[in-house]
Amino acid sequence: MRTTVVQSRRKFESSTGWPSFTAPFAQDHLRSINDTGYGMARTEIVCARCGAHQGHVFPDGLPPTGHRFCINSGSLEFTPNGEPSPTNSTESPPEGKPVGHRKGPPW
């Protein structure tokens, strides 16, 4: 099944080239993973259901959360309001290591 990750009403122009959102659709739809690839320390976000890479979250976003969820455009599929999300089942383990010592996501 596909999972709703973000809503268009939370989208903003971040001038980064990535679709950026202030918050996820629901906190339990995403999991955080420490990503230290490419010489950077950042937080990867993956689908909580299947582990698919969705993008990264950074602490330099707009209010009210102060976070910038940069979502890969390949992870997005537009579904008009009021229509059910399409379903599709793909299972794959997440890459990286789960974010440790937190009770919940960083946002």
C-alpha cells in the first residue's frame, strides 16, 4: 500500500530545488534514520510502512514546525482532495541506521 506522506497545503518554496514541506501528513507515516553519507550528517526520512526513501528533514524550515521536509519528487503522486490514495504493495528494508535514543521523530 502507498502511504500519504505530505499535503500540498504544507508545501512552501525553499529555493532548494526540492519540493519542501513544513510537516509530514502524520508523524507515524515516516521514520527517521541518521544519514552520514557523502560527508554530511543529516536525517533521512523513510516510509514507516515499507522503508522506502522519501527524502531528508532539516531544522531550517518555516513556522510552525521550523523543519524543512525535502521530499524526492519521485516519491510524490498527486491525489485530488476527497479521492482515496492509490494502493500498491512494495516492501524493502530502509537504508542507513535508525535514529537512536529518541522517543519519536525529530520534528
